[in-house]
Amino acid sequence: MFSDMKHIFAGTKQIVITITALTALCLSTSLAYSTEEDEIAELRQMVMILKGEVDALKQALADKEANRNVPSPIKSEQDSIIRKPIDVPSVASVSSKYGLSFYGYFKLDALYDTGLPSHQEIPFWVRPETPTNQGKFDMTAKETRLGMNFSGPTVSGGKLGGKIEFDFFGKINTPGDVAGNHAFQPRSRHAYLNWDFGDWSLLAGQTWEPYLLIFPQSVNFGYNNFMGQLGLRKSQLRLTRKVGNWEIAGAIIEPVGGVHGGDLDGDGQDDAADAAFPTMSGKMVYKAPLFNDIPATVGMSFVYGRENIDLHPVGDSKEYDAWAVVGAFTLPISDSITWSTSVFKGANMDSYWGGIGQGINLSARKEVSGYGGWTELKFKSSEKWTFNLGYSIDNPDDDSLWSGARSNNETYRFNTFYSFSPSLIWAFEYLKMETTYKDDDCYNNDHLHSSIIFKF
């Protein structure tokens, strides 16, 4: 019996050990599964957190790319500390909800004249010689320029854009004010808004006058004005239409008498404004490739205005027409040679930069009429060198002039441009100027002009 009890006890012990072992195995397995599930849950949570951070970074990069041309006006102090370059002075940022882009150039001009030009910095014609006239040298940086292009929203199907541009030629030297040589006064060149509908566009503001078709390539800042090239910049309202290769434009322009406004009758009003008649201008231009892929250009244009002169003490008044017609073309003969020419004819053109600055003959009570133009051959020998040879003339009719008036102005021109890089340019120009006076002599001037230009 005792033996049986011993066997029973041994079997029971074995069962208990087996059950205990199985229980421990189950518990350990359960704990292992429980730990694994916890780890999986924790990993899932970490993945979700990382995914959120990645999505946030992607959105931040997308926002930065979409607004890279429009600097944010708000920056955290920490961000400015991290990103600020060492030993570089801080620069104030300019921001706008619309796109803005800045451009311009620095320019230093050195000028030498053997004769007596109308203006030292911008020679238009040659003045009669004086006993003390023995040549002059001058330097200026007034042509340094700053501009800003504006890209606005689309309004009623048309894209808005515009331009503001300044230089420092607000005051130039004249025979009676030599201090103008050293007076740097800001001057607005362009200030306009353009509403572009594709084939149609409406421009409002100050820019080049519509009858200007092409420009000579000149180092002289005067662009051949009073030498054979008409036109400059005035306030205007212009409508332009594009039809295939044609561009047709018409405009109402600010009325200006004389070069920068004239009051010949001394009544305190600009003579053109006193006529109570807006100046009108228009053009037709055709552009298309001819001999190569470079487009050739041919065009015609006109400008018409009036001036009112009140005669004292008679109390009478007379209106004078101011008009010009212009024809021009640019012909690329090859990839390296281009021929350009512009001609004009008109009367009372001093406000349009013609007639060698003479508009009305008050003693004869008639307009100063005449013709003029320029021609130029451009040679681009390489990516770095460009050469131009040109001739220009402004020739008022002698019958419309008074004794001693400027009756003819001819200029022979050579210039070259060398590009050290697309931004840094050296230029040199030689002008042979000859101005004839009615009932007087012809006076000469050799004008040498060198410039350093850096574009940005």
C-alpha cells in the first residue's frame, strides 16, 4: 500500500511539475506577445510622427518655391540669426504681394572735346568757337541707372505689369550753369502701367514716345538727338494691337512746347499746353525673318501737336503746327552684320528733339521745317567685341531760319563695346561733329568718350 501511495505521489508530483512548466511557458509566451504588440504600437506611433514631420517639410518647401520671388515680410529672430552671413552687413528686404524684379547698371563716363559742344556731358551740336576754347575733359557717373519691373495680377482677362526707372541726369551742364556738371539729381525715365490682353494692350504712364521706331547703338547718352534721331519719353495713354507680324499703336501724348517745355510768349504757360490740344502719335511696324533667323524690322510713324503763341502787346495769337513723319528699318544682313536706318521730315520739331533744337521763327511767324536721319552698320565680330559705324544729319530748311541760327548738324560716329563678361562692359566712342550756322561758319568738334559699365 505504501508502495502504491509512493507511486501515486510521484505521478502527482510529475503532473504538477508538467502543469507548472506548461503554465510558465504560456505565461512567457503571453508576455512575449504582449511585449511585441506594445513595441509594434510604439513603432507605429513613431512612424506617424515622422510622416507628419515629412509632410510639414514638403509643404514648407512647396510654399518657399511658390514665393521665392516675393520675400516674406515676417522672419523669426532665430531664423535671421541662423541664416545671416558672418561679417556681411544686413540689407533691408523689400516685399510686395506682387512680383518685383530690380535691374540697372553703374556707369562711369570720361569725355574729351577739342571744340565747344552744346553740353559737355551730352553733346548735341557744336557752339561757335571762342578765343579761350582749347579743349575740355570731364567725368561723370550720372547715367547710373536703377529700375524695377512689376508683375501684377490678371484683371478682367488682362495681365497687369509695369516699370519704374530712374537715373541721375535731372540736371546737366549748360553754358550758363556749369555747376550742372556735378549735380546728381534723380530723374524719372519710365513710370507706367501696362494692361496686356495678348493681341491688345493698354499702356498708361511715361515711356518712349510711339513714333520712336529704332535706336542707334551709341555710347553718347543723347541717342543722336538733334543729330538725326527724333523722340524721347513723355507721359501718354497708348493702345497697341498685334496682328500677325504687324504691330499697330496709337497714343495721346502729353503736350510739351520746346525741348522740356517752352514759353516763348512769356504768359506763364507752356505753349503746347496753351493750345488746349493733345499731341497725337501712332506707328505701324512689321517684323519678320528675312535672310536668317534674326527678324528684320520696317516701320512708319507720325506725331502731331500744336503750340499757341500770344503776341504782345498786339493781343493777337497764332497757333503753330508741330509734326513729323518717320520711316525706319533694321536689316540683319548676316549673323554678324546689321544695317539700320531712320529718316524723318517735319516742322516745329524741337519738342521732338529735331530741328537742332529750333522750333518756331517768331520774327517770320512760321515753323522751322526740315529733315534728318541716321544710318549705321553694326559688326559683331565675336561674343566679346561689337563695332558700329554711323552717320547722322539734322538739316533745318534755311528759308525757315533767322540769321545766326543752326542750319545743319552732321556727325560721323565710330564706337566699340568689349564685354569682359555679360555684366562688365568697356565702351569707346569717337564723334566727328560739324555744325553750320546760317550766314556764319561751320564749327567742328572731336568728341572722345570712354565708359565702364556694370549691369545688375
